[in-house]
Amino acid sequence: MAVLECIHLTKKYGSLTALDSIDLSLEPGRIVGLVGPNGSGKTTLIKLAQHLLTPTEGEILIEGQEPGARTKSIVSYLPDREFLPAWMNVESLLYFYEDFYEDFDIARAEQMLESLNIDPHMTFRKLSKGTREKVQLVMTMSRNAGIYLLDEPIAGVDPAARDYILRTIIGNYSENALVLISTHLIADVETVLDEVVFLKQGHIELHENTDALRERTGMSVDNYFREVYRC
């Protein structure tokens, strides 16, 4: 049964159509890559699922419900920009999340932060950019959510940090959860993906199991992406 479903989903910004009547069904227990060029509609789709935007036409459903206050307890969301209060220290952020989300596993978060040698007494603004991104990922993945929406989680960080981020994603999501990763860095994530969804100009060009795609085309997902979207 689908945990995230789009039915003739359309989103327009004035005269610009970001998503054009797309149909998509994603099941639990999968890591899915949402890929496509800039402006293809990836972030729009994620924001619709998080109820930061509302559809122009059609619908999007989270476990059969329209996104809203009730689905916030199902979805753990990592935006593509910094979102944690800069003045708070890391320890305070942990307690803030523990108070705000019933499914937040503070022990898991503390363990991950310790493995990164992050001082819990440091304020968020004093951390390096890469460390801030790791903290945000730790907070997101320490929830026992049904869906994780990760918008460009490895953009702007060095390769070593990308490896840590991917290990964190793989090691800390429930096997019954859906992880949707929006990215344009396919080569870095394709080894962890079960499925891939290609978006282009607001349309779904392809939705396929990654192993089946590699077998069918004889190419890596990254090479196939470059072939399909080459200039």
C-alpha cells in the first residue's frame, strides 16, 4: 500500500507550471531517489508532501490523508537550507525536538552526535557549515517517522561528509519507512537507492527499480541520467 501518492497532481506559480498532472505511488520500506535538473519540480513535490505548499489541482496523500497537521507526525523533513535556530546550542536542540516530536529518539541522536565529536554545548551558529548540515540530518533521522523527506541532503558538503550522511540515512531509518531523497548528485547516492524517479519540466519521465534500470539499460543510474538529460 502506498504511503505517498500523487493523483493528477498539479502545482502552478502564476503562469509557471512546476508539476503537471503527475501520478506517483511510493511504498514503505524503500529508499527512493527523486532526481532531475534544476527547476524540474523536485523541491515543489517535497514541499507539497510537507504541506508547505498546496496543490493547484489534483491531490497528494500521506498514508491516505491530505498533508496537514495530522501528517506532521508521520513525516520527518530535511529542507535544502538551514532551519534550526542559530542561537540554540546543540544540547538545547535535542530537548527542543524531544518536546516537539513524540517519536524523537534522543538517545539515538546523542549517539550520532558523539560519533561525530560534536560538542553539545556549542551554539549552532558557531559550527562549521558541514557540521551544521550533519546536525540537521541527525535531528531529522532521529525521529521514528513513517516518511523521511530529504531535500538535497548531500549538496554543498565534502565527499567524506557525504559518505557519513548516506551511512546515517541507511543506518537510522525504519525498514517500514519511506525515504525520499531529492538530489542532482546521482553518482553519490545511487548505491543506496531502491528506486529512482526522474522529473523533467514538471513531468515524471521514469519511475523504476534501480537494479532493473541498470539491467535494462546496461548503464549506471548516473550515466543513464546524463544520457537522458544531456544538453
